[in-house]
Amino acid sequence: MYDPPYFLLAAGLWVGIICCIPFVATLKQLVKDWKVNKSSRAIAQLRGFRMLAPYLASAVGICVFLASCLQIFAISSRVAYALSVPVTIMMAGSVWFQFTRVLDQLEQRGSQGIDLDDLSLGKIIPQSNPGKE
């Protein structure tokens, strides 16, 4: 009889959520330091190991959670992890890429120079203009 990994499901979700707490706390502290000093050293620390370690731990927890969710539907663990690892790597990589783009804009132009429209998918996925038909 097949026994789904309910413990891994709960543990993966717990690890994913708990590891976000030091990430957010470190982010808030480093942004406060940057606002006071306006030094690029604080921005460099935002890209460093202090931020990357909890982010990667959170991604690993979410990967285990996703694989466990697939295993509940009677998918073998090998296939479940073969699907969830690439999905997690792509999503975590794209979020980290966007995060570093925001940091680059913050470092170059300050907080007023962050162009939130530049971070949208409209530049990646062409949108049709209803007025130009």
C-alpha cells in the first residue's frame, strides 16, 4: 500500500515559511541601513550570503513541499522530485534575478529611480495595443 509523505508535506511548508522570516528581517535591516548611509556596501550585502542563505533554504523547503504534494497524487518520489526541482530552480532563480534588478536600480538611481513598470512581464511577453489595430 502506498503511504503519502504527509510529514514531508508539512515539514517542507514549515521550512519554507520559517526561512522567510530571517530573509525579511535581514532585508528590512539592510534597507534601513542603506537609507541612513546611502552606501553601496549595504546594497552589496543585500546580494550576499546573508540574504542568499535563508532564500535558498526557503526554496529547498518549498521544493520538498511541491514534491510531497505530487506524491499525494500517487506519483513516485523520483518523478515528483524530477518535476519539482527544476520548477523550484527556475522560479527561485527568476525571483532572485528580479530582486537583483531592483537592487541595481536602487544603487544607480536611488529609491525614486525604481521603475516598477520595467519589472513587469510586459517587456518579456509582448502585449497587443487595442488602439493600433
